[in-house]
Amino acid sequence: MRRQDNHCLNTNHSRTNVLVRFCTMCGEAVNINIPIKNCTQDEHAESRRDMNMHCANCGEQLIK
């Protein structure tokens, strides 16, 4: 899936074989073929420690 507007700098938007469902910077789906995962709070905490704005598995906004 390609972005129509280029406001996000994450390179997953321009790749054809992305290994995550959601962009960790803007939260937009980058590979709709990957099922949405039910994440735990521990997984979200780890993702926040990695400075991700959104979860790559469920798309939830982590840093507000």
C-alpha cells in the first residue's frame, strides 16, 4: 500500500514487502495482509521504550 501524501518519513510506506501491519510513526496501515494482533500492555510498554508513536501490530497510539 502506498501513501498518497508523503507526510510520514517512515520508509515502510514505499516498500512492497513490509513485515508489520502499521507504521510506528503515523499509525497508518502499511500491510493490510497481516492480521491485527491483540497486544498486551507489556508489549506496548516495550514499544514505547523503543520510542514508537504507534504499535506496529494493532496501530494503537502509544505516545500522546
